[in-house]
Amino acid sequence: MKKIIFFTLFFISIVTCASAYNKIDIITPGAGFSDAINLTEDDSGATIEARQGQLIIITLSQGESGGYRWYFIDKPDTQVLNFLTLTYTIPSVERIFVDDRLEIWKFKAVGTGATSFRIGLFKLIGVNKPPESEFVLNVVVR
């Protein structure tokens, strides 16, 4: 029982400390960012307009089976759009074989101009294989 209490308190202290230093970014897709532009895989290929300082949150699925990760293929111009964080969600234990695993990519529009980027879904095992899927976004910041 003492071990359970110790590890629980230890975990809480780690999460608290890490959150204080922005090491852990816990967000619910689309929640808490009323001014943010929320996108999904269905928005791939779109051109969006954003204001300076506005957040862009993209929620991408890794699929039910796992074994895949999204990676940059082409990065955005950092004078226009900054990549902030990448957060992973994991389904509850009861739904681990049913629900998709999600990646939540957060960006911030920082300067006027236009940029684009590509993110590819790659299998974790195997080298030099093309992406299973791609997400492409064109961003114009005013």
C-alpha cells in the first residue's frame, strides 16, 4: 500500500513540475481554444487564413492499430508559422483496440505572409517507405 501511495504522489509531482515548465501539454482536441482554428485530416489540402497570434490545432489519427506516427515532410516558414507542440492521446483501457490514437499538432501564426507544410503518416517499422497518408496545409497570415 505504501508503494502505491508513493508512486501516486511521485507521478502527481512529476506531472505538476513538468506542466509548470511546459514540458507536458495536455489538451482536448478543440477544447479551451475558442479563437483557435481546429482542423482534422479532412481539411488536408485546404488554404486557411489566420491572424497573427492565432493558434492552429490539427488533430490527426494514427489509426486503431497503432504502429504509425506523423512526421514533417516539409516544415512551414518559421517567420510566418511556428510549430509549438505535439501531443498524443491514448484511448482508455476498455477502448484501446477500438478507438484511434490521436496526434494533436499545435501551431501559432507569428508573422504576416504565406506558408505551407506537409506531414506524412509513416509506419514505425521499415525504413525509406513512402507515407501511408499525407496532410497538407496552406496558411495565409494577415
